Amino acid sequence: MILFIFLARARRNLGLRVFFVSILYSLFLNFFVLSNRTIREEFYLTTLSITTIIEFFLFSYLFSRILQSLFFRRVIYLITVLVGIYLAYEFITTPRDAYDPIPSVASFLIILIYCIIFLYEKITDTSVPYFYFTSTFWVVVAIIVYCAGTFFALVYAKSYLESKSKSEYDFIHDSLYIIKNLILVIAIFSTDSTATKLNGGRNTLNKYT
């Protein structure tokens, strides 16, 4: 039922569509891949690397569409290509039983910078004073919480994984995942029409939000 509501709302909002794809991937990963103990033990580190790549491309695509500045959108295209090549290289060359947190940390740091740029654009745009009523705003807040928390978790991920303390890392990651989803609930039930009415009936919101 929740996924049905999410899908219905996502049809009207790019940010929710991106997260809907991300959630479907997470459900597939957790219920059909990592639920198998043998696969989990053997490919756990590999799935972390794959998840980083998928989330980076999804979030980069989102910000390349919702940012108003043409310059920043072009910069995102360039960064996506360069970082994508780097992530692919690290994924191919890193041994399956090893985990290097640097690619993941760099990816989440870049996404956090995109979030800051988005908020700066909205804050400085005086024509849309009630932008925090939009779904896209809450989607970006969810991304900030998720990326900021995961960023610090990944810094210590190597020590957790090397000491076989996967449960501690999973607890941190799962807690952030729950908080992110709670914020997404706000995004689902936020309506851009409300912001438009509060802005005097002017449809000044980004066409992709």
C-alpha cells in the first residue's frame, strides 16, 4: 500500500521518482540477494560498491534536472562522467574481499555539495518564499540526512568490516535509512500546489519539481 501511494505521488515529482527507483533497488537487494546468508557473506562488500555507484548516478541525475543554474547542471554532467569512470575503475580493480571507503565517501560528499547548491538557489530566489512546502525540498532534506550520516559511517566502515562487526555498521546504516524514509513520507504528502498558492498563485516552482 505504501509503495502504491509512493508510486502515485512519484508520477508527479522527479525527486520522488528517483527515490522510488532507489527503494525498489534496496528491496530487491535486501530481500532477494542479501537475505541469502551465503551470498551475503561472499558478496557483501561488492554490494556496497554497487549501491554507491547506483545511488551516485540516481542523485546526480536528480540534481542535473532540478538545479536552475545551467552552469551547475553542466558541471554536474562533467563530474558525473569523471566520477563514474573513477567508481568503475575502483570497482573493477578492488579485490572482492576488500573494501575501500574513499569512493563512497567522495560520492556522498559530492551529493551533499549538490544539496547545498540547491538550497542556496531556493533561499536566494525571493519569488518562491515557501519552497519548503514542495515535495522536492523534502526529498533533498532526506538526501542530506542519508548522505551526511552515511558519510561518517563510511569513514569508519573499513574498521567495522575488517573486525567483522557488520552488525554495528548495519545498525547505523539501517537507522539512517529509516529516518530518510520518514522524511520521504513528508515529501509524499507535500503538494507543490500549496506552495504555489502561498506564493500568491504564481507557478514559480521549478518545472522538474
